[in-house]
Amino acid sequence: MTAPSDTPAPSDTPAPSDTPPAASGTPASGFQGLDWASAAGFLVYSSSATVTPICLVILARELAFSLTAAGALEVARSLLIVVTLLLSGFLAGRFGKARSLGYSALVLGLGMLVYTVAPAYGVVMIALALLGVGGGVLEGLINPLVQDLHPRDSGKYLNFINGFWSVGVLGTVLIAGDLLTRGISWRYVVAVLGVLSVVSGALFLILERRLHRSPRLSLGEVLGNKKTILATPGFWRFFFMMFLAGGVEGAYTFWSASLIQLEHGGLPRAGGIATAFFAGGMIVGRFASAWCVNQHQLRRLIVISALAGLPVGIAIPLMQDIYLACGALFAAGLTVACFWPSIQSHAADRLKLEVTSLFILLSCGGIPGFACASWLMGWIGDYAGLGTSFFLIPIMLTGLILLLTWEGRGNSEAAGRDGISG
């Protein structure tokens, strides 16, 4: 497999960044070491988010806590991810992105190792807090780092590297699930992931030393960047795009397994396989976008994906055959795959704002969208059935298409005022 090459489109203009291209020498031709470190970072981050749900039943029995207490673990982790995500821009301004990512991956690994030796629920909560702190910085800074490394053609690199999030989910679901089924302790599974996180952090720190030192941003400069972004009307169009895109991804990720079990009478194993089909579709979709789509084609890619997702989203809750449903979930993964990285990269091209703060604030739209859609579908499912709740997905996709149409019209009007054709 050959990584995508950095062939800039003629219309590309580098977006501003707190770490200019000079920080890595010149804009990269092909993958650099920090690209692979970023891919490893997404692998361990997604694995840390996936391993707890897989181990949860065994964990609750061994440490004797309730399902309500189990749910509180994920709430604590998610809240700390959002808080740390907002703070990650200040860390990047003070220490640089690569160094901040390295230390955060070490914190993530420490959390997993604490998790491994946890004798009681309270220690598990501390471990999950460390996972939230480490994961928040990884969530916030990996994509801006990739944008800095490839400012003229970031879309393909963001799609490729974000594909490793789905690789981590798929690998953890299949490998950890199989190991637990064979009777191997969840502590060993988590310990291996902890060691891999430490290795990922060390990789960031080693490669960071090869970078030329770039100017750091003060707290006031970071706050000023955020204020400018929040005052830009175009930002809010992309913010709500991220909210809806995150909602669609969250809906499929969170509820696909339950749909197979509740609406098709499948076993838990079948539910896991269905989730794996969706994750597999996302892997293929992101890697294909990386190789096949140029930077100036990102908006078209997002629109076509959303349009293709509409009939798939309508068909899934109507299907009666479990095998067809799994195939449709794979197709759903293909259509959803490009949303998160492509919307961020397209926003950087269109808005010409400071990239790190822009990506962080856009993620602050995507993560709540992921959570809100998951909750709303559960609420609808309680009253009308889980299959009915899946019709929320085409509604969100329709909203995304309308926002993309609005954004495209605004861009065309601006081009006309400036005397630019095309």
C-alpha cells in the first residue's frame, strides 16, 4: 500500500497556522514521520474509547458495580475530553503540537496502565479521567498537525490518517472481543493498549526534536484567534455541518449493534459484526477519499456522500434481512467516512482562519452532535421503536446538504463580487 502523495491543486492557498510550514522544513512531499505518529495516535485513541464498552460486563461483575455506575464512567471520560479539547489550543501555543501530542499519548497510556491494576471502581474512575485528558488533546491537535504538514493538500492526508480511527475501532472490537471470549483477562487487553499508547507518545516526542522551533503563541493570542473565529459568520455554517456529520456518525456507531439485536433478533456477536461492517465501510471510504479526491473536490465529495447516504439511511430501518442490513451498514460507513476530516479541511480552505483553533472549535460541534444524536435516537426508540429512530439519520443528512448548498452559494456570491469566475 502506498501513501498518498502531496500534489497541490492549482487553486489551493495555504491556510494560516500557529505552526507554519517552515516548522517542518517545507510542505511535505509524501508522508513524514509525524504523519505516521498521528496515525498511531488515532489508533490508540480510538482503542481507548472502544475497549471499555467491550470489557464492561466483565469489568462490572469483577469489581461489583452497577450499570448506572458503568454509564458514569463514559460520562466522566467524555466531559474531560471536551474540556481538554478546549484547552488543547493553549497547550499547542505554549509547547507546540507534536510535543503536546506526545505527552498526551503518555497520559493516555498511564491511564490504561492504572486501569489495568484497578482494584475498585474509584480507581477505574481515575483511570478514565486520565483517558479523557489524554484523548482530548489527541482529538484536538492531530488534525491541525496534519494540516500544518500538508497545508496545500490536507484533505487527502486528513482522510487517510482519520481512517486509522476506524482501524482502531475495528481492530479492538474484533481482537479484544475474541480474546475476552477465549477467557483472557481484560487487564491484559488494556495493558497491551497502554504500552502501545506509551510507544505512540514516545514516537511523537522523538520526531518532534527534528522540527525547527517555531514561534509559540501566548494565551492572549490563542484567545484572540478563537474570538475572531467565533465572530466569523461562515464559521457557524461549518460548525453546524460538523454537528450534523458527528450526529450521523454517532447514530450508526452507537446504535447499529442494538438495531441488529432488537429489530432482527440477532445475538450480541451479530451486533458486533454489524458494527464491524460499518467501521469497515468507513476505513475503505476514508482511504479511497485519500487517494482519489483532490483538495478542490472536497465540497463535491461531501455533497455526493450525503446524497448517497440518504437512500441508505432510509432503507436500513426498513430491511427485514439481517445480512442485507449488515451490507447496508457497510455502505453507510462508505457514505459517512469523509465527513469529519473533509469538512474540517474544506473549512480551512474557505475561511482562511488560524487552523488550530478552527479545528478545535469545529470538533466542539462534532462531538456534541455525536452525543446528542445517540441520546435522541434512544429517546425516540423508547417511544416508537429503535427502527423508527433510525429515520433521524436521513433528516440529519438533509440538513447537512442544505448547509452545504448555503455555503456553496455564499462562496459563489463572494467570488462574483471579487470578479472571480468558477
